[in-house]
Amino acid sequence: MANDKTNKKRILKRIIQLLVSVGGFAYIFHKIPLNEVIENWNFGMTPWIIAMLVAATLVMAIQANRWKGLSVQGPEIPFKTYYAYTAMGYFFNNLLPTGFGGDAVKSLAFGKNFNQTSQSVSAVLIARIQGLLAMFFCFFIALPFALSKAEIPWIYTLIMTVASLACIVFISLCLFSDKIPVPASIANKLTFIAKLQKSLSIYRHHKKQILLSSLDSLWLQLLTLFTAYAYFKAVNVDIDISILVVFTSITIVISMLPISLNGIGIREGTQVALFTGILGIPAPVVLSAGLLGYIPLLFQAMQGAIVLLTYKKL
């Protein structure tokens, strides 16, 4: 009976998220005619699209390398295997809300196949938080320069400050999770918690791996920013780098809110609010640039689909 209620709540939540995404797109295209968006696309943007696809591949490769580096226990597993599971994660990220669903699927599948579930989940969790911290690092470096060139409402800075502090607290709790007592009633029912605590806390003794994965996270953030730069250049828009860093980071954080399907509909509305509302770039141009950002995502998801079709060969 309890499972039925849980399933109903989950289904209702997905329906609401779908409605938010569809409603977001419907509202945007009601305000911005589709033909005004499409007219900004032409064959001249092909080199920038190719550059985005190259960047998307590099992102996946670096993520796989970061995951491999954080796998400090267990047998040596080839890089190509980590890459394959990373691709699979991208496939599910585009189907599940918040962009974290694919992380859960790939880490659990990897852990089950190689009998190291707790370490797999821990490595992916640490890597995800490091990625967010790298984004906040870039944001706060760029923020003073952006503020000197545009009037950015203080609420955005507040949101990013709170989110960054939450990440710092969370990663600290992860690294010292073995110091956090778990009630016996919970520990006995959920035996995986103790294993996860041990796997997370072990990174306190692997500072080199943490440092190298942090550098990988910084490279990933720079590639993400390059992708944003590329899709704006594809529609012939030049944007100050500091403002691009700040606005892209804000968009990512707001899109992570679990109120839509993987940020769809929310992402576009946020981009228009920032780039049009603050910088004055025409909304159709902002939307046409933002929609190009789905091309590398689909490219990554296609690689994941190929992995799933050949899953037994992994």
C-alpha cells in the first residue's frame, strides 16, 4: 500500500514537471514567434556547431578520466569503460529530471557490474560536487568584472552565494561522513549507508586524486563556457566573457531546480530574462542561441543510446 502511494506521488511529480516544461516552452514561443527564432539560423554557423560537438566529446572524455581517477579501490578498469558509462549517463540525464538521474543510473549500473557500488556512487557524487564548485569558482572570479559592465540584480548573487555555500557544506559532510553517527534502526535497515560513508571518507586520504579531479572539473567548466560562447557566436552575437560566465552559471543553477524535466523550459526563460532583460539582446536571438545548446546534449545522448544497444559487450 505504501509503495502504491509512493509511486502515485512520483508519477504526479513527473506530470507536474512535464507540465512546467511544456508550459515554459509554450509561454516563450507565445511571446517570441518561432519564425523569428529560426531566421537566425543559417549554414554559416556550421563551424561553431562542429566546435560544440568537439567540446561535448572532450567533456565526456574528461568526465570519464575524472571518474577513473576517483576510483581509488578495486580492479583497474579501462578508460573506455568509464567513457561508455559516462555516455549512458548522458542518455538518462536527458530523460530524467534535474540532470542528476543519469548520474544515479550510470554509477549504480557500473557498481553492480564491477562489484563496487559504494565506491562508484561515491566517486560520481564527489565529481558532481566538484563540478559545481568549479562553476562557482569561475562565477565569483568573473562577478566583479561583470558588475562593472551590467546592472545585475542582487538576488542572483544571493542565490549563487547560498548555492555555493551549500555545496561546500555538502562536500565537507561527504568527506567526513564516517564521523556522522547513524541511528542503529536506520543502519540495520539500510546497510548500504555504512559502506557509502566509508567510501566517501576514504577520499580524505587521497588528496592527490581530489586535486587532479578538481583540475578536471575546472577544465570541464571552461569547456561548458566555451559551448555557451560558441552558440552565441553561431548567431553572430558577441558577449563579454565575464558576463557570459556569470549568466551561464546562474542559468545552470536555476535549471537544476527539480520543477521541470531537466530544466527544459526553465533554462530558456532564464536565458531570455538575463540576456534580454539585462543586456537588451533581442529575445529571438537569445532563444535561437540557447536552443543550439541542445545539439551537443543530443550528440552526447546519442552516444549513450549506442552504448545501451551494445550493453552486453561492455
